[in-house]
Amino acid sequence: MRIVLLGAPGAGKGTQCKRIVERYGLLHLSSGDILRQERAAGTKLGEKAQSYMDSGVLVPDELIVEMMACAINKAPAAGFVLDGFPRTVNQAAQLDKSLAREEQKIDAVLNLEIDDKVVTERMTGRRSCPQCGTVYHIENLKPKTEGRCDHDGAELVQRPDDSLEVVQNRLKTYHQRTEPVVNYYKNSPVAPAFYHIDANKEADKVSASIFESLDALVSV
Ligand SMILES: [Zn+2]
């Protein structure tokens, strides 16, 4: 089973991916992780990507697709879940071409749908411990003493990534560049099974909807 998981930042893609790969024995392919691994290993692709990042420009689609295609080739027969990729319509189209060369295709697309307001609350409410890295939330996961880490008493901070401005920018980029990928897959000649998943709910309920959809697909 070859799956693409789409959704805004903060929709819980990482968490759901972990649960999907456990249940169905798939490989989790996160574009962020793969990019980091390639750079750390100093591969040719990694070095190329690094040079773009050093100069502050986006890593071009071709390079990302090449990197992901390499990782996909090493996936087990059971299949994989793509997380954080494809991020643009161009990447999605190139991925289809690359898979077609191996006589493969994407079987299912899961779209985690979440309101901007919920994402904003989730992300801007996070507080992290600068000493041990534990993450809290001002509403949903409060520390025992307000503003202090349960483990070491350090003063909790909001990471720059979780500031309102950064979250709003990421959402804007998502709506502009990644949301069109949803329509790409809906109209794709490859016609993967497409599932709308309500990601405003808590993680366990989201997992339950995902499993219901995929179980039906697997048993066909
Ligand atoms: Zn701590």
C-alpha cells in the first residue's frame, strides 16, 4: 500500500504516520527526516540540498523528488507512507512519473483537514523546557506549576517556531502551495482512493477514522 498523507502544519501528520506504519507494516518516509539524513551523511544529494539551504532558497522540487524516489526504492513490498511530501503540485506530478517508471502508483491519499484556528491554538499554546526538551501546552498539557518544567523546574519558553507570526506564515504557505495538491490527487488519472479525515478531533479519534478507511481498502 502506497499512501500520501496531506494536511496543514499542526494537523498531526507525524503522530498519525507512526500509527499507520505500525498497524500496516509500512515504511514512514518523512521528507524532513530524509533531507536531514542525506545532509548528515554528506551524500551528493545532501550536499546539493545544503547549498540551497545555506543561501536561503527553497530546495528545488527536482532535488526533493530525486531524494524521495531513492528512499521509495528501498521501501519494503508492503509499501510506504509519505509525510511532508509532495508539498507542491509539481512535486506530486513528478512523483507520479517516477513511480510509473517502476510500474507503481499511489494507492491512497489521506487528507487531514483542520481549521486554521485549531492549528493556531495548538501550536501557539506550546511551551518547551529549554533544559530537557519536554513539551507542554498551556491548555491541553499543563505543567504542575505554571510556567515551570515538571522534571527540572526550568522556566518554560515558547520556541520561535511556535510564535503566532511563524504559524500564520506556515499556514499561508500551506494554503498557497500545498492545498492545490489535494485537487491534483482528486483529479489524478492515477485515481488513488481519496479520504477526507477530520483532524480537528483528538488524535485517537483521528486514528480511528484513518484505520476505518484503510482497513476497508486493504480488505478489498
Ligand atoms: Zn525540563
